[in-house]
Amino acid sequence: MITTAANIGYRHFDTSEVYENTAQIGEGIRKVLLLGKVKRKDLFITAKVNISLVLLIEADYDHFSLN
């Protein structure tokens, strides 16, 4: 799907843990780049971060902080 999208002109790809599409998007982009159809600098790749993960990391940081 990513190869087809890139071939018809799409340059923005959106990933998210919630969408469960990060592996598929990554593999598709890898194939497109290896084929030489598109340069990496021409692609816009966005990823959403799960807020629960951010809060968990912050909680761990606060717990182990020396402040």
C-alpha cells in the first residue's frame, strides 16, 4: 500500500501505536527508498506518542530524580 501511495504522489505518512501501523509503514517506506522512487528528504513521516507512555516515563523520572 505504501509503495502504491508513494508512486501516485503521496509524501506524508502518519503512524501511531494506536493505529498499530508503525511496522507496516516502516517496511513500506524502506521498500520505496530501496527502489529509489522517492528520496527520504521528500517524505514527511509523523508519529503519535501514546500519552500513557509519556506519563509513565515522567513518573519514573520523578521517582528517580535527584531534585
